[in-house]
Amino acid sequence: MIIVIDYDTGNTRNLKKALDFLGVENRLSADRDEILAADGVILPGVGAFKKAMDALEDRNLVDVLREVAKQGTPMLGICLGMQLLFDRSLEFGDTKGLSLISGEVVAIPSDLGVKVPHMGWDQNNLKQADPIAEVFDKQYSYFVHSFYVKTAPERILASVDYGVEIPSIVRQENVIGMQFHPEKSGDVGLAGLTKFKEMVSNADYSRN
Amino acid sequence: MLAKRIIPCLDVDHGRVKKGVNFVNLKDVGDPTDIAAAYQKQGADELVFLDITATNEKRKAIVNTIEKVASQVFMPLTVGGGIHSVADMMALLKAGADKTAVNSAAVQNPDLISEGAEKFGSQCVVLAIDAKFNPQTQSYQVYVNGGRTPTNLDAIEWAKTGVAKGAGELLVTSMDKDGTKSGYDIELYKRLTAAVSVPVIASGGVGKVTDFPEVFQQADVDGALAASVFHFGELTISDVKKELKKDGVIVR
């Protein structure tokens, strides 16, 4: 069972629709025990970083998600949900994140001659061999964001070139982040979600 | 860098696609989900649904349609036509739309744009504009009510106002070109892309495959919308993308 964290942020239902379409057993939940017992956890999210962290705190989910990561459960953060995995965000002040992957979230510079938000289909370039990231190599996926993650190169599995290098897939052990929306990225997005499901199904992988 | 977008547009009336689509052997040529899935397969980058239902149950029908489409088709969906309130936007976004396009209602009440942008973010609010060239003033005039009613708004100024109010994208139809199959209105889009920094989607006038590279290269728009050339199978999305690639335009 994959639990999609239910904390009142936009794209949850579209993600659920994609998982249902793929026949992946899933449920929306904010329940501590259910989340800790899940085979896999997906943290979606659109909107502002601080509001999302506040929403997680209101539901006492910050420590629960840290526990999920610690116990080795495969975890996938999507869009803002990926950004929340990092230490902090400089979006409207300085807000602490979940600190599951080291790095910070900063604004896409406005002086690069590119449009902000970074919205549309952009091409992923594989940076490291990884079963999930490989699905996206040279493929276009759908992005909508104004902030991006700065992290160590070893955490970046794939990135897009948008004047700056924007990490599109990141990973630290069992914790994975996708800056784009796999649930809106057509066949390749669905293939990525399927790979995550395989990771969840593979006990060796998830508990090593 | 971002790929330029090719966007088929579907007119939906009471949950049915108005003009049948016959580019593939669909079982039901009027079913929005079947058509949307076929376009996803062809490589469309986004779909626009224009609700042309004329009755009071209008919202309910289009919300149900989007709910169904979004369960089977996984790409960005934009919905326009008769959106009058933040509640209308909310219902569509909840059903699975990614963006809502406002047109006449925003002309009547420009704060609808800012209210939507504050509530959902600019990326969810598209300002749709129907523009017609006025030879006397040498400028483009905004029309509302499906192009039936002229306003005193200048299209470029209205575009700038809309962006200042929070519109995240402009979907601009040239009424002079619409239905002519003589290509996009390059001059209109040149003026628009020079005036605003948000993405601009060109609409109206496609007749042949080279119309696409022309509008991307000469007017620097972000997306090109078309209806009949795709629906009637005169062009496929992949024909268009092949042509664009050949001309060095970045596409998915």
C-alpha cells in the first residue's frame, strides 16, 4: 500500500488518479500509524513552502515523515513535496524543511532571460545511473515552479538546463524527489511512477 | 530549455465534443476522454477544453467532463468558457484541470484575475483574449461574448493589465485569422510577446504545417493552438513536431 500524504495541497487528487490508472494500491491519509506502516509514501504539494510546512506541522506529520525516511520506506516527494525534503527554503523568508536530504531551496534567478515560473515541458539529462531516473533520460516532463533546489552533485540524479542547472530528480538512499509532475507528464511520467511502485514492491531495495 | 507547446482545442457542449474528431478510428467521435487520450498518444503537449454549453447546468457538465478526462489522460489540461467566479475555477481545478482560462468575465470584472491568482497561483489563471485588428486605429481591439461584442479595450493594453493582475499566461485568438487557414497573425503575437513576459499561446488561422514554425520563429510565442486541422486529420501533432524539429524549434 502506498500512502499519499493528505495535507490539503493542490495536486493530490491528480496524483491519486494517476496511481489508480496504473492499478497501484494507494490511499490518501494523514494518519500516523497508517503512514508508518505504508510500503511507500508519496508527498505531493503545490503552492508555498511555508504554508505546506505549517500544514504538515498542524497534522503532526513532520516527525512521522522523518521516521518514514529513517525506517527505509521508499518515499517520493513531488514538486513542492520534493522541495520540502530539504533543509530550508528561502521563499519569503527562511523556513526550515524536513531535512531528509541536505540542501536548500532558492528562487530561479530572474536575470537569466528565462521566464519565471519555469512552466512547461523540459528535457531531463541523466546525471547518475538509477532505475527511476533512467526512465527520464533525454525525456521531457512537465514542470511548474519558481524555486529550485541547490544540493550536492551526488544527490542529483537528473537535471534540466534552464539558464541554471535545475535538479529534476534527486535522491538520498530511500528518499527521492521529482521537481516535475509525473502525474502530468504523459507516458514517461506514468513510467516513472511505475518504477517507484517497483521500488516499493522490492523488499530488498526498500529495507537495505 | 522549455519545449514549444502544440495544443489541440476541443469545443465541449454538454459533455460532448461539438465537432466530431475523425483523425483516428474512435468508437465515439464525440467523447472528450477518448479524443483526449488519442491526442496524448499523438504527442500533444496540453489540451484546451472550451465549454460552449449554453444552459444553466453548464458548470456541472464541464466539471464532470474534466473529472473523467483527468482520470485517463495525464497531461496539462486547460479549461475555458463561461468561468465567472473563483468558485468556478476551484471546481474545475479540483476536478483535475491545471489551468482555468477567463475571458468575458475578466473584462467585466478584472479582479477575477487577481482573486484567482491569489487563491490558486498565477500558473492556474490564463487570460483568454479575442482580438480583432481595427484599421482605423491600427490597433487590436478586444471582443467579448465569443467574439460577438466589441469593447473599447486595446488588446495589448488589456494583456498588460491582465498580467499585472496576476494572469500567468495569455491565450490570444486572432478573430481576423480564425477560420481562414491563412496562418497565425504574426503581427499580433509580435506585439504581445514584446509587451508581456508571461507565456503567450497563439490561436486562430492554422492551415498548413509551416504555419507553426512561422509563429514560433517570428513571434516567439510559447505555444500554438489549433482545432480543425487536427480534428479533421489534415495534420497530426507528429507532422507538426517533425516540421518544427527540422526548423530548429525545440519540441518534445
